[in-house]
Amino acid sequence: MSGKDSVLTGKIYDIQGFSVQDGPGVRTTVFLKGCPLRCPWCHSPESQRFDTELNWMSIRCPGVEACGKCLDVCPRGCITRGVPSRGVTGEQVVFPDVDKDDCDECGLCAKACKATALYMCGNDMTVEEVMQKVKRDLPFYEDSGGGVTVSGGECLSQPEFTLELLKRCKEIGVNTAVDTTGFVRWETIEKVMPYTDMFLYDLKCMDDALHERVIGTPNKLILDNAVKIAKAGGKLWVRIPVMPMFNDSDEHFEEYVDFLSEIKDSVIIVQLLPYHKMGVSKYARLLSKQQVFVAEPPSDELMEERKYQLETAGLTVRIH
């Protein structure tokens, strides 16, 4: 919030009702844009940048012959006729070609696109606007023991908005969870703790050098913050993405066991998330040239082995 008359807003790319994967019970998950990490397998690449950005879904696009409105409205000339390709039903279609390198994300093409094939990802919303959606889901929370999860991206990279949203939820008795990478200043976590019933805490890798080489940041701050949350009496719902060729080995999971055993009393559950390929298509929507990590998902047998490995340390573990 800046200035006496300014209104606090958050940059939000989705609000998902009836969520059952982001904490206990039925929840409303509020996804904020912006993340300091760059996981090569990220299943929500639209969450990484902090600003509103252009997306394109080919499945919605009728092609420039049937529409073509986007060709005329771009003030920078970033949208041109592409080469003929196959449409959804196998017919030949000429799709627009978008030069994202020169695009300034003005959104004029998205406004002109009646098929919403071109659309802007990231809306500025006030806390009150989000709370209106939350209040509609109150009956589901009451029946299931659910609540609101503030996620991202990294929601604590928008600390003022996240804090105010959590406060408002607690004012009406809603259970709250913060889904975080842990790669934020401790002071930021400390401020939201009184209004947070649990932290969905991502532990992607235990090796500091490997974490920095693959994800772009060291993990010392992440591990230190987990310990501090535990010592301060916070509750941790630990989430481990199980990634082939990265953290899925027996040796790596022994490191998880050693670390989590030290804070076991604060760990509600450990959730193992097997790698999947469902996020790959989202990079195409972003018109991104970024190299995408693709591998075969871990087998059910491997997932059960890693689950058992953690359970032997007295941890409650679930897969998915």
C-alpha cells in the first residue's frame, strides 16, 4: 500500500474453489503471481512472472482466416500470420504468430479476441473482492473442515496483500493455510504466523548446491525458515515433489528423513507429489521459448518405497 488514498491489491492469476489438494477439507485456493524460484518442471509457469502477461490457447483459436482481429490491433506489429498447421479436428488452419520478445503485454489483442484464445493472465484484485468469493464457499468449509489456502507462485512475495487476506479470513473464523517455497525473509513469515493455521511447505531438494544449480536459488534460507516455524509453534504440511534424476534416490530421501526428524513434532503430514507432465502444455500457452523439463513419472513402486522410508521415521505420509 502506497499513499494515503491507495487501495491494496494483489496480482492474482486464479481462484480455485472446491480444492482438495491444498490442505485439509474442501478449500478455496487463491493463487498469487510471482515466484523467486525457477523449477524447470514447474506445472504453473504462468505463476512465475510478477506482472500480467499474454497467453494463447490454440484449441480456442479459429485461425486468422475465420477471425484475424488480433492482426489489426497490435500497436507494435507483434502479431502476424503464421504458417499453416493442423487444427484441433485435423483441418489446416493459419494461426497468428506472436512475437513475445517485442510484446509489451498491452492486452489489446486479448480484448479483440472474441474466442478468448488470447487472454491476459494476472488480475489486480482487492482483498474485499477475494473475500466475496471466499464467503460464497463458507458452507463447504464448515462441512469438511476446510478453509482458504493462499498460494502462488510465492504468495509471500506479495506480503502486504497476503497478510491482509489472512487477517480477514480469521476475522470470520476461516481456517487458513499459506503455501510457500520458504524462500522469503523470516520477518515476512513471522508477520503472517498469527493468522496462519498451517504452512504448506515445499521442500524440493536437500542439497544446497544442487538446489541452486537446478532451481536458481540456494536452499539454506528455506531450511532455516522451516526450523524457525517449528520452533515458533507453527504447523507444517510438508510437500515434496518427487522428481526423476533430481531428488528421487534413496540417499536423497535419507536426507529428508534426517531433516524432518528434527522438526517432527511440527509436521502434520508429508505429502509426496509425483512428477507429472500436465504442466508442459502451459509453456506453449505462454508462447515461451523456455526449455521444459520432461521425464517419465516415477513408478507407483518407487513412490511407495519413498513413502515407507519417511514413515519409518514416525512421519505421517500420503502420496498426492
